[in-house]
Amino acid sequence: MIGISFILTLVQCSGIRSDMIGILDGRFSPCPESPNCVSSQSDDPSHFIEPLDYEGSLMASRQHLLDILKSMRGAEVITETETYIHATFTSRIFRFVDDVEFYFVQDVPVIHVRSASRVGYSDLGVNRKRVEKIRKAFRSLT
């Protein structure tokens, strides 16, 4: 009985895509109270992370970012428009899913970012580390 419950719990780890995904009036949804989300648009210092900045064109920077995302383990680009990218990252063992969003501000060389776990309370800093890894790779391309 315990084995079946454990397996069912693992299957549910992916969570359901949140209604909190997307941009509304130039802003991401706020991070929840839990420490498993970072956002460059957060007013809360514990959730805040610097946006990505770039030189050159928005389209070239967008393509660089897409190339980085597509090369990362567990990543899948779900939505891409001219100014928005939504990707998911799935962990290898427990299949936890995190949503990562990027918003390219028109006429300003800034890419806002939000990365949040779908389930659980703490992510042990995984979302922040992921964004910093993306930032490092992005800087090496620009």
C-alpha cells in the first residue's frame, strides 16, 4: 500500500500548469509567499532577482535566449512570441516542474524573468540558481 501511495505522489509532482503564467499589463503574476519563486518584478527582496540585460537587437537576444533554453537539460519551450517566452524545466528524479518566463520590454534592453515551482514549499534555491545559470550563459553570448 505504501508503494502505491509513493508512486501516485511522484506522478503528481509535475503539478498542473498555473493560471499565474503570462503577462498582464507588462507584469508577471506576483510570487507566492513560499520561497520557491524568483521574479525581476518582485517588490519582495526575498523573491527579487535582477532582470537580464542585453546589447543589440531584441530579436537576436531572444534567439540567443531560446538557444540557451533549448540546450538545457529538462527544458521545454512551451510558448514563444516576439516579446515573451514560457519554458518548463522538469527535474530528472522526481519530475518536479518549474515554470520559467521571460518578458522582453519594448524599446528597453531588459528581459524580465520569473521562475517558480509548481508544487512544494521550498525549492532549495533551484529557481534562483537556474536563472543565474541562464544569465551567465546569456552574457557569454552577447
